[in-house]
Amino acid sequence: FDICFLNDIAVANSSLLREYSLVDHRVRSLMMTVKQWAKEHKINSAKEKCISSYTWMNLVIFYLQCI
């Protein structure tokens, strides 16, 4: 989960990911697997000049839309 103050865009982004995960139960599983993989490989931190977890989730959605 994310904690944010006065950031409506972050809330909308989280809601969007939630809606995508409700489309099919496998979406959430894939998202969590990719998120864990990125974390284990230390490539999920924007402050470390990597792409963020949110971006990884968008890549998962994009992949699923393309297949």
C-alpha cells in the first residue's frame, strides 16, 4: 500500500491498478510476481535511478493488453 497526502493522482493510479487486477484473478498474481522479481533484483526504485514499482505494474498491464 501507499501512503500519500494531498496527492489525488497517486490515489487515482492505485485505483486504476486495482481495477485492472479485478478483471482476472491472474492479473494480480502476475503483478505481485513481477513486483517481487524486481525487488529481488533491486530494480524497482525510482530514487535509485530504476523504474518504480508503479511503472513495473504498468508494463505488466501493457504486456497483457498486447497478448
